[in-house]
Amino acid sequence: MNRRLLGACTVISALAVVGGLVAPAASAPRTDRDRGLPLGAPGLTETRTTRTLQPGVTLTRIVRGADAPALPWTVEVSIPGGPGSPDPDAPPSALNDRASADQLVARLRADGFDARAEQVVTEAVADYAGGSLGWRVRVGTFDARTGADSVRTRLRAAGYTGSAVYTGWDGEARDRGPWRVDVLTIDPHRFRGTLKASYGPDVEQRETTSELAADAGATAAVNAGFFVLDPRAGAPGDPAGIGVYDGRLLSEPVRGRPGFVFREDARHGEISRLSWKGRVAGPHGSLPLDGVDRVPGLIRNCGGTADDTPTALPLHDVTCADPDELVAFTPEFGARTPAGDGAEAVLDPMGKVVEVRTPRGGPLPAGGSSVQATGDLVDDLEGLATVGRHLAVRGDLRDEDGRKVTPAPDTSVLNGGPELVRDGRPHVTPAADGMVQPGNPSFYYGWVHKRNPRTLAGVDAAGRTVLVTADGRATDALGLSIPESAAVARSLGLRDAVNLDGGGSTTMVVDDAVINKPSDATGERPVGDALLILP
């Protein structure tokens, strides 16, 4: 780990309550012999077009396999008995054991559908052995989506659940594309602008990447970390993992998951795995904190404290619960803190308690903050907080070696996962980061194994920051599996790389225009935060 960004300290001040374009280069065909992207069958044509956006910042568009023939569509039928998810990027219950798949095939054939069972085998990565994920059930093979949609309608009328699937999204190594990848490269030796993380006017609201870029006057931007989307999982827009902005911690880490750490001058970027502990202290004692700037009791992506259910380990796209929590709120959270049963100590900018309100929730004084308690911790907070007396809210981050660290004021950290590349070698970590979910192979299948839109961030051997988007969920842009994402990062020369939020969130903005094709049917998705390149 590069420790010039994250130096040793005793507390993290972030939670202390006191305290000129050039013409595009000519586009030329490339083949694998020219070290093209390691995607698809050998010998594919690849074009790269590069232009300079501002001194030290280039944009490269890579199109691979543009002349690929169309692949067939099919209908993937959900196998009864699997878990589901309200997240729009989560897959259906697509996989099960062979016996369950064969039973479903038999029923479908009896109802007149051309059904088949297919085994799904996934490759090994750094912390997951791979092998068979299970069996999927599919119906028909069609030249166009219209044929798949027609059969899906018949399936639904017969009582089955399924979705039209383009087989190019399966991740087969022999596929010929096409792939569309955009790469922003920031050379710190020539860069005179500012690299910033932005969450918008407040933490809890969502804005599109293009809105965040326009508000800041950014030359370019990409979407950044995972965030709460469903109000049942917390405050929409709240980072689902670490969020440090200009040195201020506004969202605690999902324990041990990776974050992308960078400075405003784009020097010495790194991928770091961080954990956090916080406390609130009064004249007669102190209490441990559970979180920062999030709805008490709801821990998106899990990875919190030992009493969280169903787990204290990271579990991606799952919301863990804890009825007894203490959560600190900063002035950046929003206009009002979350309302509900419990108590809230409201603090002025100097940390003095001005009110203890029950139930919790409401506006904060200008520049003020608060601590909310739920469940069994309500009496503890009320015993600690006395109107007119001070409370100190503090916390510290720790690195993988357990050492206390703090971001400098010009440093930000955005959450991500899994890790993709470490020290120039593939290092894909879905198990450590909660993407391997016991009893739910469909999640790994849809989220890791299959191709999706992706956003990646990392640093190359020359110290340049590299931001990548890959379009997907389309016939003219297949997307990337997570192992393919790692291979692409390595082929672009990244020494260290991490996966950021992807799917419908994947967005790249250049000169006030969205230059990729976001995959949501409604267009560009509002997100929690974005990474901005300013002039």
C-alpha cells in the first residue's frame, strides 16, 4: 500500500464535531498481435481513437469486434425455489441443481415449450475456486429479440417467469463482440487540474453523473461507488461503503472492502482496504458508534458490527439489520435526519447538545450535527447527552495491517469491489467482498460471471490514474464479466485496479455530454457520487 496518501494518525478529524482540445487521432485497425484487449476470439479487429481533453488528460475509445455477426436470443426461465432481490441490477433466480432444472424442463416440454438445461461453469479467481455454479433452463433460440419476447409472453401466460436474454452476455470466450470501452487517463506529470469526488448538494439525494459534472464545471466524469437505491434499504444516494470527500468521512466502510484512494493532483492513487471504529464521548463516559450518515438499523452491503443480521461480513446487494444502533450525522447528510422511533442528541457546530429529541429525526442547526440511537441504546444515549454539555464524536480508519490512518484534506476515497488487479497481477476477490453468496449461486452468475456494463478505476505503473467504462446489456456492446474486467485492466497497464458501481449506473461524461450508452431503459441513472476531472 502507498502510505503517502494514508498516513498514521490517532483520530480521523472527519468525524470530530469540534473540529484546449486537439483533433482526434486517426483511428486505425488493430489485431491481437498489436496487443489489443484480451476479449473474445483471436484475430478480432480493434480500433482505438484518442484525443486530449485538457493537459494531462486523454480519452481513448476502444471498439473491438465491430463487425461481429449477431448471436441468438433465448428465454431464460426462473427456477422455483431461489432467492430474489429488489435491486434492478440483481439477477433473477436463474440457477439451481441439476434435478430441479430437469424437473422444470420436463414441465415446460409438457406444456409445449422447447426447453433445455445447461450447466454453467465459471473460472477460478483469486479467492474463489470456480467450477460449476449450477444449471440454468432456457427455451428456444431466436434470431431477434422479438421472437424471444413472444415466447416469454406465452411462458408468463402459462405461469412461468422468464426473461429475454442475448447469448452474447453469457461470457463465452469464443464470442466475437462487439465491445465498446472508453478510457480516461490522467498523467499527474502534466495534469494541472483537479480530481474530485462529488456527492452533490447532500449525501442522501441522488443526482446523475452529468448533473454532478455540470454543477462542478468538470471536463470529464464517471460514476463512482455503490449506493443505496431502494428506500427500504436506507436513504437513497447514501454510499453503500466508504465515502471520504476532501478528507471528511461521510460514510463508513463496508468492513475490509476496497476503496479507490486519490488526491486532487492525481498523484499517488491507490486501492486500499479500510475498516472503521467510532465513538461518541460525554462527560461521564462514551459509547461505540455503528455508522455515519445512514438510516439506523439498515446496513447496505453489510460488513458492519458483530450484532448485525444476517452477517457482519460483506454481502453485496444485501441490506443487513440491527435494531440497536448509534449513528452519527454530519451537516452534509441532508436537510433532515431520518425520522423514526428512538432518540437523537442534536449538537451545535461546537459539539454542545442543544436538544435531545424523541422520536428521532428533523433539521439540524446550521453547521450542526447529531447522534441517533435506536432500540436498547436509546437509554444509553439519553444518559450520555445532557443539554448544554458537549459530546465529542470521533472515529478512526484502519488499514489492512490494523494501523490507524487518515486521509489528508486533499484526499478522497470512493467505495468499490471486488478488487481486480494488485501489483500488476490478476487479483479478483468476489468472496472477500461479498459477491459469493452461499445458497444463492444465481447472484454470482448474474453479477460476476455474466457480462454487464462496468466502471473501473486504477493506477498504472507510471502513476497515471485510469478510469474505464464498458457499455453492456446491448447487442452492439456486450459488456464485461468481472474476470474480463480484470483482464482489460491489466491489458491497459493498470498496476492496481478495482471495480466501481456498474450496471445501469455506468456513465462517462465528457464536455457536458454523456458519451457512453447507459443501459437503463429510462436513460442515465441518478447515482450516489461521481469522480470528476476539473480544469
